[in-house]
Amino acid sequence: GHEAVLSCPNISKESLLMVTWKRNCSGCCLLSYRSDQNETRNLNCSERITWKYSPVSDPALRIYPVDLGDEGNYTCETVSSEGNFHFFSSLTVIVPPTVTLTHDKSRVAVCQASAGKPAADISWIPASNHSSEEEFHHPNGTVTRVSYFGWANSSFPSVTCLVTHPATN
């Protein structure tokens, strides 16, 4: 859902002949600019994939909003009087999980981190060996992790679920 900007160092603005961005997969997006004809082409790119600024001033690629399908390897090729230059970028998409904490009548706390990428880590405070965990992998590459904490035989008045994930603090 955020913006991704992939940079492509521009060797020389004066001698720039062509800039091309492509994703390294068949039938994927190709975005190009030819300076001699002042022409921009877009092949199989959605409206979410554009130049960040102008290909003449800065040939950076902008993807907004980013979704899971945008993950992959991208190549920027610049052609100038100095030669052809290739710059490679790898885009990894992370998705913060949705966290819920519930409990049942038998004093089992259920902490669920839904649809995160990568899977979230769940721990309990106080730490206990009375917890168990399940993991569910979704077709879109996200993961739901569920942790159960039984404190029926414990003297603790409450427990805290701690969820850690690269996309959150």
C-alpha cells in the first residue's frame, strides 16, 4: 500500500539516448523513454507503475500503491554515448499482520497475527512453556500465526501477547 521508488543512476543527462525499466519475468511491465524522439512507451504496465519524476531529469521508477504482485527483480538500462549500463533492483514486499487477542472461559489466551509477510513472531509475558502455536500459509504469500497461552493453573492475573514484525515497531 505504500510507495516504492527504484533508482536508476543517470550517467549523463546530456548524452542520454534511452532509458528502459523492465521486470525480469515474461510478459511483465516495460517502461521506456527515447530522448531523440522525446517518446515514452508503456508496455503491460498498470497505472500504478510510472516514472517518479521525468525520465530526463531522474529515471527512477515509482510503484504506488505497492502490492504483493510487484515483488521481484527489476532492471534499469540506460543507453548513452558512453555506452549501455544496467542497474539491478530487487523489490521485497512486506505486509504488517492484523493482530487480535482474545480469551475463552477456560483461561486460554489466543493471540493471532493474521496475513503478515513474513510471518510475525509471537511471544508471551510472562514467558511460559504452556503455550502452543499454529501457522497457516495463504496463497498470496502471507502467513497467519496463532499462539495459545493456557494460564488456568497459573497465579498470574493477566498475560501479555508480544507480536514482533519487520513492518511494525
